[in-house]
Amino acid sequence: MMLACQKYLRDRLTGLLLADGYTNPYRGDDPDRNIFFEDLPRDFLKDNDYAVCCLPLIDRSRKFGKLISSVRAAAVEAEGEPTVPAKYTRIRRRFNREITFRCLLYGLSGDELWGSGESIGLAEQFQQAVSDHKLFADADNSAILAEPQEIARPWDSDVEMERKLSRPILAIIRVEFKGGIQKTDTTPIIPGVTITPTVL
């Protein structure tokens, strides 16, 4: 599930646009060049105006153990081949899992991150993109629900002006994912049983 969540975040982030309507600040020449799922490399922001650092803040799971699907497949017959017997396919949710990422969006200016006039900032675009794509599938076809949390400015505008020369422009957005760990069992169905009594 962790890899599916990282891919989901990467897909949303590389689709964000600047005010010109066509520049993807977090895509760069390499699609993953400006997106990190661990701490930023040292001095990365000295040479790059844009970067995103998505760090897992919460990763917890709890036992669930509920049957969520039971499907009966009929027997399949084909000429010249053995008959495939009917079967039940049951899917059980073993665990519920919750992962929350804390995404740090770095930009060249506050207007790009927060928007100005008619342009929508990168932070709000990202929140909207997550809201528009709330459900996606994991590798085992289980559904994962994505929920954007609040957008936070790490300091107010007065403090930002004082620190402009020493700190990069930053927006913080949390994204929560809810999914699970599933197990699939397939049980063949015995087509029939013949009982022959023996008389003594």
C-alpha cells in the first residue's frame, strides 16, 4: 500500500501547473527529479527553485478479519480439455491500514504557492487534485481512499518577510490514505457425492 500511495502522490504533484498554464514545476526534465519520499538532499534548494518532500507521518494498522466478498464461479467445460470445477472465491480484509503523509511544497514565491488574483496556487491545486481523485486501487485491487487535510502556512506574512532571505517559501499539506490488507482464498466446489449403502 505504501508504494501505491507514493505513486498516487507523484501523479498528482507532477500534474500541478504554474500561472502560465503549462509549466509543471515539480516535473522537471526527469518526472521524479523534484519529488522526494525521504529527507531532501543537502543543499538541494540552493540549486533548485521547486521541490516536494512527502514524509510518512502516521502508518498504523489494526486487525479487522471480515469477509468482504464471496463469488461463486461456475464449472467451465472445453472440448478436449478437462473440466474446471466450480469454485468459491472469498476475499477477507485482514487489516485496516491508515497512512498519513506530510507533504512539504517548496516554491519560488508565495504567490506561486498560495495564488494571487485569478491564479490558483500550487497548494490549493494539490488539495483539489487529491479531492478529485479520492479512490484508487492498490496492487491487489483493493480500494484506497485519499483524504486531503488542511493546508498550513508555517508562519504568518510578517514573519515570512523577515525570514525571506534565510528560508525557502513553503506550504504544508497532509494527505491521509485509508486502505487495507486483504487475503483471497479459492475453494473448489465438489460437484456431487454418491453414497452407496452396503447391506450386511
